[in-house]
Amino acid sequence: MKKTLAILLSLTVLASCVATPALAVPSSEVVKANCRAVQSVLNQMEKADAALRINRGRVYNELLNLFYAMNTRLLSNKISLPNLVSLTSEFESVLGEFRTNYNSYDDALGDLVGVRCQEEPIAFYDKLVKVRDERTKLNGNIKRLDQLVELYGDEFNTNAKAQINAR
């Protein structure tokens, strides 16, 4: 009897853990009540993000060109720093991911803004989650690109200057 009760209790606890989602999806009424304000913010975000993307993309492209120029200059002066070449290569790769992820984010945001949230609250919420996920990926790209710029500067200041001064 005690074993049966323990097994039943364990199964009940297990079933409740499996049935409970990690994040509760808000009800349709909650989404409907807040969606107009959210859409207003999303419209502003869409415009601001476009400008930020252009400016940030331009800066990243300029940095990549400067990295290429510096690497070429160092090689022409017979200064070998493979770490700088490796960092430049990774920067270029992450920049490509940034561009791809921004396009996915922008498409998802455009889809979200186009949803009539009062009439389709579930679709609105699902698209909002997708935008949030795409923005998280984009944020990861930005953080990594910024880290690579810092690493490139550190590597240059530590090793390139030492080799230049040794001449």
C-alpha cells in the first residue's frame, strides 16, 4: 500500500512537472489589452533599428577594411602576426552572421508589425517571441564583434608594437 501510494505520488509530481511549461503564454485577452501600445513601440523600434543597423554596419565595414590594411602593411614589412589574421578572419565571419541575422530580425519585425493584434493575438504573440529570439542572436553577434575589435587592439599593442620597436 505504501509503495503504491509513493508511486502514485511520484507519478503525479512528474506529470505536473511535464505539463507545466517553462514560460507561461499570456492569454489572448492580455495580449489584446496591451498590443496597441506594444505595436507603437515596435514601430518606433523598427525605425531606430534601421538607422542603428546602417551606422553600425558602416563602422564594422570600415574596421574590417582597416584590419585588412594593417595586416597587409605588417606583412609587407615582414612582421608576421598570425593572430591578427585569425582575428580578422573571425571578424569577417561574424560580420557576415550579423548581416544575415539582421535581415532575419528585420523580416520578423516587419511581419510582427503587420499583424492585426486585436484580431490575431496568438499569431501576434508567436511573432513577438520570434522577434525576441532574432534580436537575441543579433545581440550575440554585436557583442562578439566588439570583443574581436578589442582583442585585435590588444594583440596589436602587445605584439606588433614590440616587433616594430625591435627593428
